[in-house]
Amino acid sequence: MRSYVFPGDIEERISAIGSQPIPYMRTDEFSRINKDSERILLNLIHCKNGRAILYTGSGTGAMSATVENYVSTKKKALVIDGGSFGHRWYEMCRYYGIPVFNYFVPFAQDIDYDDLEKTLSREKPDVFLCQHHETSTGQLFNLEKISAICRRHKISLVVDAISSFLAEELDMDALEIDICIVSSQKGLNIPPGLSVVFLRKNLNGHPWGRKGYYWDFEDNLRNLSRGQTPFSPATTLFLQLHARLEQLEAEGGEVKNIARVHHRAGIFRRLCREYGWEIPAEVPSFAITGFQTKEKTPGKVFRSLIEKHQTFIMPGDRPGFYRVSHMGLQTEEDLRELAARIHEFEAE
Ligand SMILES: *Cc1c(COP(=O)(O)O)cnc(C)c1O
């Protein structure tokens, strides 16, 4: 099997942990592991003296936690709706009855930052919700510009960095991002099921909203202080997370991983040019390549890759538009082979 989705192909060492006996988790040993995971995570995202809540739950759980506990304490949110993940922020605000302005960005386009600033002056939100990378299209938004605008208007910035973490540079402190969200199966490339909410140090003592029992920040932070979780953690995933984080720390942090992801994306994008596949994203993230094939029979590429080669890529919202992740293990030969197969099936 070959996987170019989330996660991609996982290192043997990490997946092997999944077949080991599962230790009891209410122990000092497990607590030490989690406290160490929190420490490394905070270093990787540059969130000095902040906190990193580890949740058993996919990325959407961490988004929901953030809306319940933080966004709900604000008067009005502005959401960047540049695709299905941005739209999820909007739906969550509506779900919890939080006043929200939906700033729509067309498919795969960048934000018009001047227009955005004008909209902020008019709408006066006090919290800004966006994605760093809108995974549904491959578009990367400019956090330097967003951060500068939020600073000028004194708006709290919350970023879903689920699919950019470890694929793009990201410095929470420098960008003054109050909350960042990350999940296990994307940049970390370990199995799905864990997510992380990073809280910058200035949020220490914030009166949290407490709108949901399971994700409650206070309860989770209290437990995390001793390396524990209020409810049963997905123990194996926590161990895989720690092993992966130790690996990243041993290679000096996030820089090498980001370079690897960039390298793979570069290779695949050259292949896209060779085969004449357009990359619609105005500013594409290195995390994935979203590309428009010339597929004759809708869904043929996707199904044939599975049926003939046990290979997974991600379909997109439009016919013939596919996405290939660059987070997992992949060599130049792998990517050449993948592109050649896609080319073969697009003509069928
Ligand atoms: C994957 C992803 C999510 C979370 O999706 P889950 O299915 O809950 O893991 C949220 N935002 C972005 C940008 C993503 O790529």
C-alpha cells in the first residue's frame, strides 16, 4: 500500500509502537512522557511558556474546543472562509450562537489583504479565525500579513495550522497567535486520533467559556499540569506522538522536516508541469499539491490507483482535481511512479 493522504506512509519505527502491549496510563511514567511531549511541541511551534493541551480526538475536536472555551468569550468573530475547513469555523460559530462575519475567499485564491482590513474596520470583530493552509484547495494564507492586520486592529488571532505544522515555518510568538491547532495525522504523520491546542502565554488566566464538558480547557489544563488527561487517552497514539517528537527534537527541531516536505513538493510540482497539470492555488502550500488533471472519466484516477496499485490520493471538490500530500515518506522515484500512473489513468 502507498499513501499520499493524511497520514502518508508512516515510518516503521512509529507504526511498530501500535502493535505493542498498551501500558496503564495513570502512572508517573506516562505522565512524564506527556509532559515531555508538551515541552517539545511548544518548542516546535515557538510558543514559549505557553501550554499545549493534548486531546484524544481529531482536529475538528480541537477546533470545537477552541470555539467552546475561547471564541465564545468574545463578542464577534471574523472567519476566513476559503474552503471547507474555513467554512467549518463559520459553522461552529453559528452552532454555538457566536456572532460571526464570514469573509469568503474564492476557490484556491489568496486573500485580498487590503479588502480584508477594510472589512475588519467595518465589522469590528474581536477574534479572527483562519487556516494557515486551506487543505481543501492547497492555498496558503499569509500569516505575517494577517498578524499585522490583527495587531493594528487589536484582534485576537486564532489559527488552524493542522495541515501546515511541520510543512511551513510557523512561529506563534513572533506572529502573536493566541491559539494554534494541530493534529496528529497531518504534519506529524502519525495515525489520526490526536489533536493539540496551543495557548500562548498571554492567555494564562483567561476566563474560559466552558461551553462543553469533554473539551473543557480548565479541566484539561489542570490534568495536563501533572501529565494526565481527564478521560481515557488513546494511550498508543500518545506513545507514537512522543516517539515522533523525540525524533524531531533529535534532528534539531522542525527545520529539517520542513525542508524534506519542500523538497518532495518541488519534485512533484515539476512532474505536474511535465504532464500539463495546473496547480490552481495562488500561493500553494508545500504540505500538499492540489492539481487539475485532464481526467476523462470522473473518479477514474482515484479508483484505479486504489484497485490496481493500492495507492491513495485525495479527491477534491471539483472533477479531475486531486491532492497529493507530501507529509509522509516518499522518494523521488515514488513520486515519478505516482505521476506516471495518474497520467495513464486520466486518459482512460
Ligand atoms: C484535516 C484538517 C482539519 C481537521 O479534520 P479532522 O477530520 O477532524 O482531522 C481541520 N483543518 C484543516 C486545515 C485540516 O487540514
